[in-house]
Amino acid sequence: MRQERRAGRMPVQWRVSLAGMAAVGVTFGFARYGYGLFLPEFRRAFDLPLALVGLIASAGYLGYIAALLLVGALVTRLGPRPLVVAGGLSAAAGMALVAWADGPLTLTAGLVLAGTSPGWVWAPYSDAVDRTLPPDQRERAMGAIATGTAFAVALAGPLTLAAQGGHWRQVWLAFAAAALLATLANARVLPGGGRARPATDRADATAGRPSPRPGLGWLARRPALPLYTTAFSYGLVGAVYWAFAAEAVSDHAGTSSAATAPLFWTLIGLAGTLGVLTGPAIDRFGLRRVHRGLFAGLAAAAALLTATHFSGASLPAALLSALLYGPCFMAGSGLLAVWSYRVFPDRPTPGFTATVLALGLGTITGPALLGQVADHLGLQTAFAATAVAAALTSLTPPRRPGAPPRVAPAAPASDSGVRRTRPGRKYPPGYFCYGEERYPGG
């Protein structure tokens, strides 16, 4: 009651969704993707060689993965609030350091610190949604939260134009202030404290038996394999597009390169706001159809960039590519969040952390591998390979469409100490049902 009074009349679903969109927006849209958007200004201000540009990007991705690993270990003990707050503070501090940088070393430190922030923020929201919202609202909330990136990119694009001429420092100070405000909002909305132990653990403790520790075997349950494959491909396709699309468009479009990239990103962000419909789309069409549609769209967006070297088709192809990539990419993160929650209903944040780790490995692999292809065979060939990767991913959808996994209800133990979840069938304690298969859930 006190919580509702303090928050006013806004429903808890809106509070959690808006706070999540803000956190994801400032950490992904500003702190992470802001580096690529403002790279021309950074290179002019600090005379950065291309080798250092690549090292900074790699260091940011490695910091992102390190944060993900820490989140997986800490969320069950601390709860989502301190981890999201840590991510917001790292984004704010890192972007403020960038704004005040007086040389390449300070700039690099700020960018790396800011680049770790998405790793702290995104995965814990799976746990936050699970703890604060009823089951019928969770998937829509996760789909909406993931689109915070789209709104931030749509805002950052025009600001990139305003930052030309040495005004980028003021823009990054504004980014830092936005991150601080988003952090304060999340500190008020999100729950703190670790989860209570499962009933089976409490029963073991009461009986004087140590709680079972299943290790990491639960991460390898069969429905998770296509999830990891999709996450890796999504990271690879997305990183290649973010890294090279603006260059491909600027090289062949009929506008000045200084204005092309910001306008291109703005269009991606505006189109990406349609990603808020991810949850309703999954409700209506199911994960399987949405998965295929999104990766078909990503494949088409990458393929269209191969047409930018044809003078008559360059601008229409680029515009159509941005219009396809924006909603498909933004919705893709929501798809992964919902899919991961269905595969790991018993461990939402550690399961989503593993999913995002696979995504992170894709983001590291994509630019390094296809960057070499671009150097030797051209950007068109690199984007053609990216389109093929996205198209192949559409062939690995979720194993079963429709309802989330059914958690087997607890039943009285038999004389042998094994619970019966269905007549005539016995399963060890801590197992749950995913379709017709059984996986350890304890």
C-alpha cells in the first residue's frame, strides 16, 4: 500500500516498463552505441588511429561480458536493484569522463567504463519483471523494455548533428545526466534483496540435508540450444550492421557523409520504436512465427545494403534497409528476453545472462570476422554474408510455439522419496516440464 501511494496512480506494469526502457536506453543507446555515432568527432578531437579505435571497441565489449558474468553470480544474492543501479552509475560516470576527456587515455577509460553498463542492466530485468509483475504481464513488459534502445538512438541521431563543430562534450554531459536520472528512477522502482530459496532447498535444510547444487548442467537443457544459436547470430548481425552500415551508405549516397550517418541512425531509431509491439506480436503469432519474421527482416536489411553501390538504387535501398532493420533489431532483443524466460522460468536472470553472453560473443566475432571480409572482398560481400547468417538463423526457431513451459506442481513424496508429477511417471525433486521433456530446475 505504501509503495502504491509513493508511486501515485501509475500501475506497477507501467512503472517497471518505463524504468526498464530508460535504463536500457541510456546504457545501450547512449553509452554503448554512442561511441560509433560520435566516432568522427572523437577522431577529429583526439587524432585516434584506426588501430586504437578497434581496441577501444573490443575493450568495451570485453567489459560488457565481464559485467554479465558478475551479474549471473550476484543477482540471486543481491536482487536486481543494486546491479541495475551499478550499471546506471557506470554509464553516468563513464559518459561524464568522456565529456571531460583531455586525451586518448581518459577518453578510452570513459568509453570502456560506459561500455560495461549494458552488461549490468539488461539481464537483471528478467528477474525484476518476474518478481514484480503477474505472469500475464511479463512478456509484454520485457518486449517493451528492450525497445528503450530504439528511443535513445532516435534521440541520439539528431544530437550527433548538433554536436558537430566541437559541441560533442555538451551532448555527452547531457547523456550522463540522463543516465543518472534513469538510475534514480530504477532505484525507486526495482526490488532489492535476493530471492528466497526454493521450497525443495528449504525442505532439505529442515531435514538436515545440504541443498543440492546442480552446477551448470541446467544451462544445457535442450530448448536452450536454438536460443543460444539465435542470440549469437543476433549479436553478430547487429554488430556488423552497426559497425559498417553507415560507412556503406555514406560512401554511395548522394548526401554529405557528415549528415548521412546521423540521419540514417535516426531513421533506424524511429522505425525501431515499433519494437514495443514485440510482446503483443508474440502473444498473437507465437515465438516461432515472430522469430522467423524478425530474422527474415534482418536478412533483407543486410542484403539491401549490398545494393548501395548501384547509383540509382543506393538511397532507396538504404532507406528501406533502415526501415527494416530498426524494428527487427529492436524487437529481436525483446524476443530473446521472452524466449529466455520461457526456457529458464526457474532461473530467469542466470538463464538470460547465459543468453546475453552468447549474444556478446556474437558481437565480438562479427566485426572481427566480417571486417576482414570487407577489407579483402568489399563491404557488399560482407553484408551478403551477414544476410546469409540471418537467413540461416530463421531456420532455428524455438522448439515449440505457444505456451510457456509448464512447471510441474509439487506432489506428496512417495515412499521412495520421488515425487509424482503425472500418474504412473516419476521424476526426481526439482525437475520441471518443458513440453514433453524434463530438465533439472533446482
